[in-house]
Amino acid sequence: MILHHIQSSATQSPALKLCLRYINTADSILLSSNAVNCLLTKEWQSRLNDYNILVLEDDVIARGLQSRLSEFKMISYADFVALTLTHNKVISW
């Protein structure tokens, strides 16, 4: 079980596309920094629908997107650290 940490916007980096090539259904995707913006589009919401998607709450709040991304599971930095301990590997893209 891998935690895929995506930090870059899908419009500026191929990281999220590459991640989806290699991800397993048991893996999780954590979106932070500008990567949270991809969830604003129907295209990316649809592409990520079958995966366990988490978003870093502080980055959502910093961008004022709480109401627009409220349907996604938001986690704290403490939760992020806990996830790194429960997954076998963390890949930062």
C-alpha cells in the first residue's frame, strides 16, 4: 500500500497523470499545495473517482476552497504523518 503525495498542479506538471499509470487500487493519493486545484474540474474529479483521495486541509484553506472541496476527505499535517506510518511506502511526485 503506497501513499502517493502529489504537490503540483495537474496543469503545470505531469505528476498526477504519471501517478495514475502506476497506482494500485489499495493505494491512496494525497493532494497538497497546488495539486488541490485539480479537484475543481469535473475531468479530474471523474478520473480520481475510483481512488482514495485525501487533501491537505491547510492547503485547501489557504486557497479559500473549503466549500468547493468539502466533499473530499481533508486531513491535517498530523494525519499526514500518521498516514506515512500506515502505508508501506510514500512516493512524492
